[in-house]
Amino acid sequence: MEIYYRDKSIETIDRISLKKLQLEKLRKTIDNALKTRFYKERLKKAGVKSGRDIKSMADLEKIPFTTKDDLRGCYTDGLLSVNMDEVIRLHTSSGTTGIPTVIYHTRSDLDNWTELVARSIIATGANKKDIFQNMMTYGLFTGGLGLHYGAERVGMTVIPVGGGNTKRQMQLMKDFKTTVIHITPSYMLHIYSKLEECGFSLNDFNLKKAYMGAEPYSENTRKKIERLFNIDAYNSYGLSEMNGPGVAFECVYKTGMHAWEDAYIMEIIDPKTGRTLPEEMEGEIVFTTLDRRATPILRYRTRDQAFVYKGLCKCKRTHRRLSRITGRTDDMLIINGVNVFPSQIEEVIMRIPEVGNNYQVQLEKEGALDKLIVKVEIYSKKKGYRYEGKNIAPRPELPASKDYAARDSGSNFVSQNLGGILWQSN
Amino acid sequence: MIWNKEMECMDLENLKNIQSERLKKTAEYVYKNSPFYKKKMDQKGVHPDDIKSIDDIVKLPVTIKEDMRDCYPFKLFSAPLKEVSEIHVSSGTTGNFTVVGYSREDIRLWAEVMARALACAGAEPGDMIQIAYGYGLFTGGLGFHYGAMEMGLTIIPVSSGQTKRQLKLMNDFKPKILACTPSYCLYMAEEAREIGMDPRKSSWQIGSFGAEPWSESMRKEIESTWDMTATDVYGLSEITGPGVAHECAYKKGLHIFSDVFYPEVIDPKTLKSVKKGETGELVITTLNKKGMPLLRYGTRDVVSINYERCACGRTSPRISKILGRTDDMIIVRGINVFPSQIEHVLLSIEGIKPHYQLVVDRRAGELDELEVVVEVEEKIFSDEMKSLRALEEKIKKEIGSTLGIFAKVKLVEPKTIERSEGKAKRVIDKRAL
Amino acid sequence: MKLIQISVFLENRKGRLHDVCSLLGNHDINIRALTIAESPEFGILRMVVDKPKDAVDILKRKGFIAKLTDIVAVEVDDRPGGLAHILQILYDNSINVEYMYGFVEKFSDKALLVFRFDSPDKAILVLKKNKINLVGAKHLGKI
């Protein structure tokens, strides 16, 4: 098999040099992190006064973990290490309720991110001749813009469709002979199930590759998709705290996702003890940014569970391979690629005066797509809040909101409260 | 600030030389690379050698919306597909999409003109911008994004919708500039008040509003509601997207970047140029594009052009606000809608006859609402509510997936839609802009 | 034992119901049972009349959209639990009720209800087997 590299020297760098490079970059990152309000205090407590205190990669353990709650606590500028005029973009996590998190980018940060995505694309064997249809939502959600810039860097022809509108997606795939798409696996299966209804057949398409991410799925699902569409499907991993897509990506051998370790330190830890686990042992993924100036993050606990494959990949890349995500250490749900915490749903529905005290969130499959059903009891003036069996604390009085209503609905105004991608039609 | 002083403030004589030079090149380029234009020019008996100055532009053939449809998908491209870096499509008048292909240079050019536009609005490098135009195939979001990036602004790429989130981000990060449709800006004010936020205390000082027609009275309303400066941006995806023209601080017309987009105003009936300053259809020739240059593209927007030097120092001519359309297109929430598109959708649903009417309304502080009124025929009538509801849903969904817009559907009794001389009145626009 | 019901599409605007009723009245057609299913924008008027075919012709000539549907008229004991008894029989035999409504007047000491079933023929068989009285068109015409 032909192997293509974006930058062969860094992608196949020997492990010793890679570790040396990581150490160098880590020291710089720590010095940079010390400029932020948050790490100044956090690292001082841990006895790390400068990057020089890290003598070897073994000293990484001296650095305390950073959690999602830490990031929330830093909102808005606790983790900002440069002047605002150097920042040219910011991405926030969804959260009209609760506290969001924010990641700032300088021009060089965006450049590095773009380069990692371009590297990932090249690793799958795609190139500038490809027609790339991006079906991930554009905007604050990093899935859309992340791949957009990477594909543009590679020189592909980009069709920036964003999510939803299945029929139009198919029409564009047909008319522009799209060769590569970026999509969630559930939406991919949804497209398959709607082909006939929308008046298309697989012969209409010229599809070669699909980049699939933003939600967990099994190897069987990948195989099924590859078989149904007669394409290669590649796993993609990323999270907005670590830029977005382009953190880890599969190469043509599709045996685990190469985590770009010149840009991130990847650890797998036991979520209970915090100890680093050996290869092939499943645990929580922890990342440290090595190239990001505006928002450095040290030892970030992703709450995603996975393991690292043993041995060298046939593609000769030395960057270690991450397994697919096997679970979460918290109760976050991923619904059609959108991260949803049950507490977010609760906040939204409890603001609606007509809703009583009890609710239940049900996740179902409707065809290939996830369907979220929220069952609520209706508030009755006569009876007050109904208690069914369980003793639930009285509903807090929240100001009435109209954001819940479908007022703002319409295809250009989808995904009212939860952010990210909600498929808008079909 | 003026982003590209050299081009934007050039004396008109020099500007004319540059325009002439670029037009000559463009005519040669499309004649050589686009079979469509070669044929068109041959038919009109004009050869690139005949183009000696910008005044010869009238010899060139006119391009119309229907050409876009007939050339679908690639026939209007002058660059080979492998040199096309980005593709944007919008729904066309019927059936086929309207496609625009950008080469890498075109994207750079777009970023440049958008940066000029943002500077017109009053933006300066280092400012923060909240982009609330939709991102994706719609050119509003990415166009502003590229321009802001070029200028060195800090971008919050929110995209459209999610009003609460928009307000929270404004509150938390204090961006100076807002880019969205003017009606959405007013809509956000209502929401702000409802959650106890005083719009006049917002961080937004400058707004770049467009994608739909709006009036001076709306400008006054936005400015007093939000205590900000509201400026108008003009563009259409066929030409590049936003960034074709923009108002400066004097708000006396929109500076069109005529070294890149050459404007003419013609009488839509005779296709002849109108007298200087008179009203007619705006026709634009792209002078610098590579992917899909257009010769004399009829925008169907009705404007007049003012060639006087502006107090801001820019010499680039100013187009008036859009005074109307030469076709029946309406703009709903920034999305272009042709009645023919709706008709096309309705006819694709079994049992529906093309007896319909579009009602557009905008209640105070609300967004545009499009209602599609459809006469019920015997064939589709069922005595079960759920079947009729399902039919409504189907129509909504089809309109949504074809036009990318949310429409209410109202089923009415046969022959109740107002007809004039046997022909139904297709659009009722109740909006007071 | 099936009866014919007329369904008419009506916009939700003033006077439309009156238009239908007076039209039928002027043509000497008597409405025996009637209900309206409504949505915010329109309604479906469903009725049982003494001369359904004539009624539909008249309505259509006046530009209304009207349709005929099979329904079953069932006599129900006018006592607590009377309707429940019938619904139990239907439930036991997996017959779905799409909708139902009552007649304007009573024909005997029993109440008379209109049922629209997903499978009317099966429903008729089952109800008859359980000795439930159904009212046919002839019978309806007589009273």
C-alpha cells in the first residue's frame, strides 16, 4: 500500500527524539501556562515554578490534572496566556445554561491546528484532487471549521454544507462527484436508509472515503458502512478543549488512531488512582497541549475511555495509536454527534412553567439516527406539582423562558439549546 | 480606517485604467477557458481584442440567473475543478442549484474585499467580531469569517440562531462588532429584554447588516435600541458573497469595490445603460476572479449609483440601498425564495395542484415568517386529522430540504386563494420594512 | 351494517359551519350525528345524515371538499360502564378505534355512538358475536 505523509520526518520520528521534543515543548508550555491566572496558582501549589522544574518526562506526574470543571471555573479568561489582540478566534462549548468553556486561538495556534488536520487527511491517502463534502456543523462547534481549514490546506475542493438536509447532501454528492465526506456514523447510516426515498442510488455517487467522528460507534458499524457504501471509513478523534478534530486520526491501515504526539502528550490513566496505565490497558485519556499559545492546557482529563495499541503501525508512523472510544467516565450522552448532559436538559425543561416536576429522558433509534424523547408531566394548577412515587424536591422557581419554544425554529435556526448538530430535516 | 487606500481612494482616471486592464484580461481569460462565454461572445460577434477599455464592456454579453441554472454544475467555471478550492451552492429559481466555484485566489480576493467592507463599517485590527450569519453553504458566515481573519479581528464564529447563546457570548466576551441580518438584530433585542438585559448597554458598537432589504427607519430603530452604528452590507453569492459593497461611516450609499466588481445600471427591459444616477437593474462584472468569473451579471436588484467622491475619502462609487427587484424573488430571514421554487416543491407532492400563495409577515420584534397557503384538493383530503397533518408536515419538510427555510403550511378550501384575472396572486408581503 | 359518514374540509373561519348546515337544511337533509376534529387552521366536519349521497353532491356543487367514509353505529347501554363494556370487547379483539362520537338524539333507551374502526368488517363481526346491537341505514332512516 502506498503511504503518504504530510511531513515524513516528524510523523516517523524515532520515539527517543519524539520524547525529547515533547520534553522541550512541555517546558515551554509550562512557562507559557504560568502566564495564566489559573496555572500560576495551580502550579505553584504543586511546586512547579518554571518549565525547568521538569527534568524528564517522568516529572509529568508532578503536574496536577486539569478537569472540565477547572475549565469552567476559568471562564472567561482564567486560561488566557496572551493579549487579546493576539487572539483571532475563540470557540466555546455549548451551554446557554450552565457555564461554558472557552478556548482561544492565536494565528499560529490556528495554523498548527490546520496543519494537524491536513496531516490527518493525507494519512488517509486523500489529496488535493479530492472533492470534500463537509457534513459537520460549522460555527462554534469545531467539527465543521476544523476539517474545513485542513482540507483547504491540502488543496481539496471543499463543499461546506454543514449538517442536515439529507436530500441536498445526496444531490451535491452526486452532482459534484464528491470523493471524501466528513460525517457522524449515525448520519451515514441514515443517508443509506433514505437513498431510495430521496430518489438516489449508490451508483450516483463517486464516494471513496468517509471521516467519521463526534460520536462513539463500534467496529461492526464501521465495517457495515464500508460494505454498504463500498468505501474506506476512517475514525477521527478530537475534542474542542484540544482544538477539535485532528487530535488523533486513522491512517490507511485503520488499526487505531495515530495521536499526533508532537502536538499533544497523551496519557491513559486509571480514573480512580490517577496512575498512568501501560499499553493495551483501558483507562481515561489525558492530553497536554504542546503547541498552543493562547490557551495551554496541562494534563486534561477528557473523561473519554480508551487504550493505546502496542507496537509500531505498518505505516511506519511512530505516533502511538489510540483505540476507538469505549466509554465515558461521566453521564454525558452523545446524541447525533451533540454532547448532551442530562443536567442541561433538566435546566431547560424546568424553566417551562407548564412543566411539572417529573421528567424522563429517553434515547431511541429512529432508523439510523438517535432520537431524544423527553417525557414531562404537565403542571396542574389545582393539584400543584404531582409527585409520583418518588419524593422529589419542589420545583425551583425559575424565570419563564421562551427559548424552549419553537419560535426560533426553522432550518436556519436549529438546535435551540443544546448546540452543535441536530439534523434539521429528513 | 480604509483597508486598501490605494485602490479605494484612487483617482477615477487611474481607476478606469485599472478596470480597463482587468476587463481586457478577464475577457481573454473567459474566452479561452469557458466554452459558455466563448459561445456567448461569438454569438454576439465580440472578440476579446475588441475590448480596449472599460467602456467597451457594453459590447460583452449579459449573464442572467437562468444561465446559472443551465450551466449547472460546472459549465460556468473557467478554472478546472482541481483548481477550485471551495464550492458554494444556493437553491436556484427552480430545480437546479446555483453554484459558485472559488479558486484559492478567489478566496483570498473575497477575504480582501470583506476586509475592506469591515473597515468601511468601522472595524479595526484587534477588534472582536461576533458572526451570527449562518456558516456553511450560505456565503454570509464564511465570507465574514474570511474577511475578519484577513483583517486580524478576533472571531466568535457563532453562526445563526441560538439567540440566548448569542446574547451570553456578547455579554461574556464584549465583542465590538456584530454581523447578522438586521431583522435578527432586532429580534435579539426582544430576547435580551426578556432575560433582563438592557440592549443599550450591549458591547456591540458596530453592526454590519445585510442579506435582506431594510430601510432607514429600521436602521434608526436598531441604532436607538442597541445604541450602536448600523451599516449596510451588499453581496450575492454569484459574485462572491458579502463584500461586494458596504456603507462607510457616512451612511450615504454603499461603496462598491469597483476595481474588482464593476457595476453598471441598466434598464431591465431594453438592457441599455440608464443615464448616470438613474435607477435600474444592477449589473456586475467580476474583474479579478479565476474560478468562475462572470460578465455583466444581472443581479435583478434595483439601485442607482452615485459617482461623487464620498466625504470618507473613498472614490469607489456608491450604490443606493436596494430599492426593489426586477423579479418576484422575496427574501425571508436572509434566504432568497422564488415562488417558482415553492411551486416546484408542491407539484412534486402527489395530489397537490399549484394553487398556492406565499404570505410573508414580520410581527414587531419577531423574525420573518413564511406561510405557504395551499388549496386542498379532493385527492388529498382525508377524514382523518393525522393524514392531513402528515401532509402539512411533508410539505414543510420538502420546502425545508429544498430551500433550507422553515415555512408554515396552511391548508385552505378550494378556490379561496385570491385570483386576479384568473391568475393567482402568488406573494403577499405584509412586512413593513 | 356499515353506515356512511360525510367528512367535509372546513377552514377555521367564521360562519363556515353555518354555511354547511344551512345548505343541507335548505335541501331538506337532516343531520343525525356530528362532530368536528379541529386543528388551529382547519377542521374536519364529520356527520351522519339521512341522505348522504345527496348531501355530498350538494356540498361538492357548492365547492366544498367532501368524502364518504364507512362508520359503524353502535348502541350502548346508558349506564355507568356501558361504553367501557364495548371498548373491552374491542380491546380483547385488537380492534382500534380511530375516533368516535355520539348521535344528537336517542333512538331507544340506549345511547347511540358512531365508531370509526381501522377494520370495520371485523369490528362488526366481533360486536355482533358479543350481542351488541348495531344500527343500520334502514333503521336509521325510519326513526
